[in-house]
Amino acid sequence: MDDSVRPELSLVDKALRLLAGGARVLQLRMKHTPPREALAAARAVVARCREAGCVCLINDRVDLALLSDAHGVHVGDEDLPPEAARELLGPARYVGVTARGTEGARAALAAGADYVGVGPLFGTTTKVVQAPVLGLEAFRRVVADSPLPVVGIGGVGLANIAQVAATGAHGAAVVSDALLAQDIAERVRQLAAAFDSARGTGL
Ligand SMILES: Cc1ncc(COP(=O)(O)OP(=O)(O)O)c(N)n1
Ligand SMILES: Cc1nc(C(=O)O)sc1CCOP(=O)(O)O
Ligand SMILES: [Mg+2]
């Protein structure tokens, strides 16, 4: 979830709707939220996730992850290096790392990552990504080569999530397709059902 998509909804409200739909992992991405508000939101969202049995990761901010007792953090090239995130978080929390291809996924393993977020899989309007769109074929090659679980990100939605799942990817990260839906919880249910029924089918 993201603070810039559906900004009229509070972060906790968005989290509750995503959790009502059965979201299994929730990443809190707060690029436009002041630090004190971000800490309060992280604490509230992590608590709701824990009640729901959902893993909660904080994007970028290891400090907020620790202060909110989140399950872990996601870091990319512009964030703390994965080794430093691990040093602060210890072995019991997740460190996810962004990779743009096979080399990046291997490097993430060497750096101690637990999973890689690989993208942009398709075009996205949520963020200006400084990397080319991978497309399904290149993504499939990363999945086949990666020693770590791969989560596809960027432009994933109900129209293509089955194709993402068919590559054998461990997961798909969805922002706008879920948050812009009229019924967010129902959209999450549909996304998860489509992913589960196509996972690893190679379609
Ligand atoms: C699951 C997942 N994969 C990739 C990213 C992107 O992280 P990053 O490259 O640090 O970019 P920002 O999200 O911080 O703009 C992600 N957040 N989650
Ligand atoms: C946050 C993010 N990171 C990406 C990357 O490729 O690193 S793409 C992306 C945006 C994902 O949002 P949506 O599901 O709305 O396309
Ligand atoms: Mg980042």
C-alpha cells in the first residue's frame, strides 16, 4: 500500500480494507508522509496486520520497521544496503531487496536478502521507475534463475496476475489495481484467487 494512491483514505483505512480481502503480505510505502505521522501509521498498521496474521513490511525505513515491530523491510538501490538493514534487523525479520534482473537477484542473495522484488514487470503510473520494463519473458528467466523467492511488481493487476503466477513467481505486489478498486477487499480476493489458481502452471 502507498500513501499517494487514494490519499483521501487514511493508511489505516487502506490497510483494513486490504486485510479484509485477505492480503497475506502488506508493504507500507510512505514517500509523502512526514516522519512522525509515518511512525504512528506504521505502528497502527503493523498492529492490525499482526491481529490479522498478515506479514507487514515497511518500505525503505529500517528505523520505522524496528520502532513499529514490523516483520521486516524492503530496500532498493536508493535505501540502506541490505547488509546494513540485516545488521539492524537481525535474522528474525525479513529483508526484501529490489532486483532488475538475474544479476541483481543473485547479488541480493549474497547480500543476505530473504526475497527479491523484481520489476517493473509492466508499465506503472504509481512510480517513475529508472529501469526498463521487463515484460513476462524476461521476468520468467529471472524467476527460473533466482535462488530467492521472487515477487513481481509494477503494473500487476487482475488482467495479468495469472500470467505472473504462471511464471512460478512466489508472489505479486499490487498497488493501484487494488487500491483504486471501488471495493478494495473484493479486489484483493479476486487477485489472490487468480494468482493461486495459476501459480506455476507455466501458461
Ligand atoms: C516488492 C517490492 N519490490 C520492489 C520495490 C521497489 O523498491 P525500491 O527500488 O526501493 O523503490 P521504492 O518502492 O522505494 O520507490 C518495492 N517497494 N517492493
Ligand atoms: C513501488 C514500485 N516499485 C517498482 C519497481 O519496479 O521497482 S514498480 C512500483 C509501483 C507498483 O505499483 P503498481 O502496482 O500500481 O504498478
Ligand atoms: Mg526504496
